[in-house]
Amino acid sequence: MTLLERIPTLSDEEVVNLLANARRLSEQGDAKQQAAAAELLPPLEDEAGKRKEARLERAKAKRAASRRPRAVAAA
């Protein structure tokens, strides 16, 4: 299984860490490391974005569930 195939199975922390390493290597690595990082960056950024959006949606749903209903004014 290649690293690209493993991305969906990684934890959120692992995805963020791998993304940070790929960004660093794309700028500071040797030619081989830069090529590998260039291949990994788009799928990693996509996965990190999806996971961040999902985390925000879960937090939003949790806040909405714990919010007290508004009192309706008598007409």
C-alpha cells in the first residue's frame, strides 16, 4: 500500500503532521524529496481540508444541540 492510498486511513494528527513535513520538504528537501512532496501535497491538502470542515460541522452541531431554545413572545 502506497502512502497516497494510506491517507484516508491516517488519523487527523497524522494527516496534519504529514502535510507539514511535505510542505517543508517541498521547499528544503533534495530533488527526490521535493518530487515526492509535490506528489503528496494536493491529496494531503484536500484530506486536511475535508477533515477540518467535518470537525467544524461537528462542533457547530454540538453547539446547536446544547443551545437553549428561545422563548417565544406571547402575541
